[in-house]
Amino acid sequence: MSDQPPDRALLLDEAKALTCGDRNAAYGEPVANMAHIARIFNAVTGHNLSGREVAIMMDCVKQARRAKNITHRDSYLDSMAYVGIAYECALVE
């Protein structure tokens, strides 16, 4: 057995570091950011999406991108982060 953690653990650690670090600093708290994006989407579309639904939609974007490039690491990292953000939104909403 390898002393190295499995890839999934490394990806989760990196997704955590990004969403709680650089991206949190760049975009603000994720729940508030998703709510802000929802307001913009709703103004453009006339729909009534929640922040949780925006996070799910963002994950869908990453899924679509992975369909084109199944080994693009960043799409997996972002997807992991968006699922966590969707959960946080659900707790608040």
C-alpha cells in the first residue's frame, strides 16, 4: 500500500483549500455569492432560482465540461466545491 493518500482525498483537500481560501477571498462568502448570482440570473431570465440552485447549475456546467474532457482536473475540483456550496446554501435557505 502507498503512503500517498488516494487521488479523491487529494482532490477534496485541494477543493477545500480553494473554496475556503483563494476563491473565498476573490468572490466572497459562497452562500452570499450564489444568492447574488441568483438575483442576476433571475433578473435576466424572469425565473426564481435560489442560491442552492445556482450552485447546482454551476456543477452542471462542470459536468458538461467533463463530458468533453474527462480528465480535466479543475472541473472535478470545482464540482466538489459547488456541491459543498449547494449544501451550505440548503442549510441557510
